[in-house]
Amino acid sequence: MILHDNLGSGNAYKVRLLLSHLGRSFKRIDYDVTKGETRTPEFLALNPDGRIPLLQFPDGRVLTQSNAIMSYLAQGTAYLPGEAFAQAQVLQWMFFEQYSHEPNIAVARYWLHFLGPNKIERTQLEEKWQKGYQALAVMEQRLGTADFLVDGGYSIADIALYAYTHVADEAEMELDDYPGIRRWLDRVAEQPRHVLITQEDFDAA
Ligand SMILES: N[C@@H](CCC(=O)N[C@@H](CS)C(=O)NCC(=O)O)C(=O)O
């Protein structure tokens, strides 16, 4: 398998982290998204949406969208419950991540950490922060009293939301008022075969 990747991307990190948990071997190709490297004719032929992560299988098939890739890889594993309602709860958090969390926290992080503060309008940034904190408050409601997002244990819902929450400081957001989230971040980082977002080398199991 080839993961079309970018080490700074939380969306791509989700796939790397799950592949590491599963002990699956893969090759990485890194794209500099700040330089438009996913917008070349060659890459657009693979993904007309021009974005990583993209997972390419040995038979040539490709999958895009971090959470769809994780849902596929996690089928039949401990990272996605088999029971229908629990599985839908995992999806519920993953859709929440894509609608209410990632568009705010990941975008603020991209603007501040990768583009630089001079490139953005303060009012736009403040809106991202406000909506980002709203998303964190939703997570805190659950994680204030539960170990993981869905009953039954660590799942791809946790991976999806960990990806950008654990680097919220790079979006200049603080987690001081979210003790449940902070405890959960430690719990996620303690899972077997956890890797860092910056980690380039992976061992297969
Ligand atoms: N919803 C997609 C978002 C993917 C996405 O936004 N990827 C960014 C990096 S995090 C990208 O490739 N940006 C390059 C571009 O838009 O040109 C997912 O979850 O995979």
C-alpha cells in the first residue's frame, strides 16, 4: 500500500496512526500542500479533489477521505465495533469531526502554523477559534465522564478527533478548561503502537 501523505496533516496522521496500530506495512509519498503539490495533473488523476490522504492499494484502487479510509481499514478489527449501533456512534463522532471540529481547529492551525499569522484576517481566525472551542465543549461533555468517545473502548472515532485536538496549541488554542479531553489525550497516546504526528518511520508488526 502507498499512503499519499503529508507529515504535518492531521487528516493523513489519522491513517498513519491506524496503520501503525494494525501493524500494516506501507510506503509513504510526501506532498507539500503549501506548494500545491496535490494539484498537479498527475495527482489530480488519482484524486480530482486534489487532497491527501490518499491510500493506494496494490491492485491500483484508491481511497480518499481520512475517515472513509479508516472505516475501511478498521473493518473486522478492535478499532471499529461490529455491533450496528456502536458502529453508528463511531460514525457519529467522525461526521462531527469533519463538520464541527476539523474545519475550525485544523484550519486555524493551518493558517497560524503553516501559512503564518500575517496571511490571515483576525476576524476569520476568531470565528474559527470560537467554533473550535464549541466543538471541544461537545467532546468534553462526553470525555469528562468517559474514557473514550464510544463505549467499548478506543476506536477510530478517538483517532479522528485526536488528530487535530492534540495539536490544538498549534492553532493557538488552549485546553486548560477541558480536563476530560486532557486525560483522554494521555490515554490515546498510551495505546499500543502509538506514533507521533511527526514520525516518518514505521515498523510493521
Ligand atoms: N476531508 C478530507 C480533508 C483532506 C484535506 O483537507 N487535506 C489537506 C491536507 S490536511 C490537503 O490535501 N490540502 C491540499 C490542497 O487542498 O491543495 C479528509 O478528511 O481526508
